[in-house]
Amino acid sequence: MYLSAIPAGFMTGLGLIMAIGAQNAFALRQGLQQRYVALVVVAFSLSDIVLILAGVAGTGKLVQAWPAALQVLRFGGAVFLAAYGLMAARRALKGSDALRPADEAASGWKKVLLTGLAFTFLNPHVYLDTMILVGSLSARYPDAGKWLFGLGACMASMVWFTSLTCGARFLQPVFRRPRAWQILDALIALFMLTLSALLLFRPLH
């Protein structure tokens, strides 16, 4: 039973993280630019690992006990996503220089790191997926089994973000054309603004 916990946790984590999300859209864009890819992978993976292990340890119960905290994150995340969506819309309208958009050429690793962390910790659904859902599912396994389940979910995060950012380089020939960047930024803008609206108008459960 213990051995089955790792693949079960891996498939659970992969199923949750593969859903189109703000993290994935940001990681894809960084992967296409091949800028601070390792930093993005490490930041997103470690963030997920901390939240997953906290959920396995039972911290998810604290989140359930304080629903007001999720509501604060809900509105804060909505504002952040709306701002990023508007920035992407501006890029789409203005156009950019192929794989090195002009308005991001000067941004350093600190800005990339802080933006990535904001996409993670200002998203209330991250806590619902990792700390509550994964934490609850891990409780089905006794003793060390729950930690093996959590290990599988952590492995899924590392594999996914590594594959997404590194695999994006194969799309680089397409994104050597400024028009492709405009289309991508338009889609990102639409996606981020939609997520923001959903956070504002759809209650969290």
C-alpha cells in the first residue's frame, strides 16, 4: 500500500497542476523567452512542495478553520491578476520584439521571482488544491504512507514545471515573429482577466 501511495500522489498532483492556471501561463512565457527558467522552476516547485507538505502535516485544517483568510486572498489575487492581465493587453496592443519584449528586457531576476511568488501565494485555489485537497487525500494512507503520497505530489510539481519551461523552447521558432507574441499576450490577458472576474464574483468553497 505504501508503494502505491507515490504514484497515486504523483497522478493527483499532476492532474491538479496541469489545469490551465496563472502559474502555467507565466512559466510558459518565461520558458519561451528562456529567461530565468531555472529560477521559475525552483520557485514554483518549492512553493508547491511547502504547501503540499503543510497539507499532509494537517495545516489544511487551519485554512478551513479561517475561511476569512481565503477571502482576503481572493480579492487580493483578483486585483493582482487584473493588473497583470492589463499589462499583457498593453503588450498585445503595442507589440514587442520577438523573443525579447522591449518592456521586459530590463526586468531582473528579483522582479521575475516576486511576480512568480505572487502568482502562487495570492491564488486562493492553490491552498484549496495543495493544503486541503492533497492533504485530505493523503490521510487515506496510514503512517508513512501519507508522506509518500505527498512526495508523489511534490515530484509531479517538479516534473511539470521543468517540462513546461524547458519544453517551451521548441516553440521558439514560432515566437520569433512579433505577431505570435501579440496573440499569446492577448490570450494571456483574456485568461488573467477572466480568472480575476471569477475570483471576484464566484465564492470559494
